[in-house]
Amino acid sequence: MAQDTSTDAQIKAGEIATETAALTLTATTVIAIVGSPTDRRALLRLPNGRIVPVTPGARTALGTVRSLTETSLTLVNGEERLTLSLPG
């Protein structure tokens, strides 16, 4: 599988940013995932509009970031798992 480059991720983020109603503004949403498979980072948009960078192990209100793939991130809170995917 081809690996996304930073430029590909920037293009995708730009497309999402200009798409009407691409994001649910009242929920936590993944707006970008960048980096290599061994060094991924993501940007989360919180319901209050704040953008926060996260890496595996980061704690959020929804749980701890367990993993990041090219298109999603998984949060763990106790026994619960929540996967958030990039829009589109």
C-alpha cells in the first residue's frame, strides 16, 4: 500500500476544510493525520472549536490515544474503545 506523504495529507486536509458540512461541529473530530507509520500525529477538533495535536499515548477527554492509522485513530477509556475516522 502506498504511504501518504506530508503533501498528500495537506491536500486531503485542504479538501476537507473546504467541503460543506464535512465536520460535525458538536463532536470531537479527526481533521488530519500525518507522519510515517512509526511516527504519526493527528489533529483533533474538539466540540468547543479548539484544535489539539495528539500522538499515541496522549490523554483526551474521550480516552487515551491507543493507535493512529493513515485514516483513523483509536481511543481507549477503560474497557471502551472508540475509533474516529477522517471525514470523507
